[in-house]
Amino acid sequence: MVEKFNKLKLCIAKTLIDLGLSANIEYRFSQHEFDALVNLENILKPVKLAVEVLCRQDATLITAEATLKFMIKKLEDNNSALASELALCLRRRILQRRTNLNALLMYLQNPCNYCASNDDETFCLPSKNVLRKQIQEFVMRMKFGILNSPETESNGEKGLLQGTNNCEEVSPSDPDLTLQEELELTISSACNVICPSPSRANSLESIIKKEITLYESGGSMGKYLTLHIIL
């Protein structure tokens, strides 16, 4: 309603003049009131877009994390008292519900750009030691029979060495983008599955050693060991 009113405010002002009500203080809008409505629209627009994204059928913790960060940033960039208060309330509520599983999914989605950080208390990223403990607790809770079901382990490790080597991140820096297009680019960037590029220091011999160690530990054969069977 606020957005529609702001679009029609000139029409409303002209209509009041035609009706002879422009001088009536009960119907007249001051410029300060118009500015307040425009500011309210700018505050609620990122919240509206965030709610629409979070209600999608394909929404995940990854998209939710990117969406909430985007919304909080836009609110804090508004620099108004109402936007700051709303951002503070949202941060408090997000902090109550957020767990380390969010950070774990972010690491699995994009390990080459994961960096543990406590700069942002709401969206803090724990260290990799914490993530390893989280994985261990999750495995124990799900009661994975790692030693008793080698087929499950083998299937789960297929494609371990496969993935894209592209670690580029899309940055919605185009000033001509709409707020919705900027949010879509942010979500798309967060959802890109990016695997770390193999280090140049890793020689073929060291890679084969790692594949042998993995295979001897009960894992699947890697790329180069599988190549020998094919030949």
C-alpha cells in the first residue's frame, strides 16, 4: 500500500486541488510526511523481497543465509532510526536460531572462500576444528555404520575429487541493477558449488599417494587408480 501511495502521490495532490481540499489540514500532506512514506517504503522493500525468497519451494539454509545478510545490510545502509531498530531486532532473532550447521553447509558449498571469522556476531563462522566436531556429532547422531557398510561409504565418496575449479564470485556491483536483481545475484553467488583448485605444489606422485591412502582406508579408488583398471 505504501509503495502504491508513493506512486500516486502526485495524482492524489492534484485530486485534492480539484476538490478544493488542498488547503484543508485534514487532507493535506506535507513534504515531510511524503519523505517519511518514501523512507518507509525503502525500509520495507528489502524485507518484502527477503520474505518472498525465504518462502520459495527451493529455499535452503544457503539461500536463507545469503538473503538474511543482504536484508540486514540494506537496512543498516538506510541510516534511519527505524531501519536500525528493525535490523537490530532481526539480528537478535537470527542469533537465537542460527547454528553451526549454517557454517558447515557454507564450507561444503564453497570451501575455497571459507574463512573463520567472528567480526559479525550474528553471522559468525567458526573454525574448521569446530566444523569437524560438528560433522562427527552429526555422523554419530545419524548412526552411520561406516565400518559395517563399505558400500554406503564408497557411494558417498564418489566424485570426491571431481568439481569445478572456478572460484570466481559474482559481485552485484552494477548500479543499474534493481534491488531484486541484486538479491538474485547474491543468492546465485552463494549457491555456486565451488571446489578448491588443486595446489601446484601437489605433484602427480603425491596425488596418487593420497588416493592409495584413501583406498587402503576403505574408501573408493580415485581418478588415477580407476584409470589403471580401465586400461
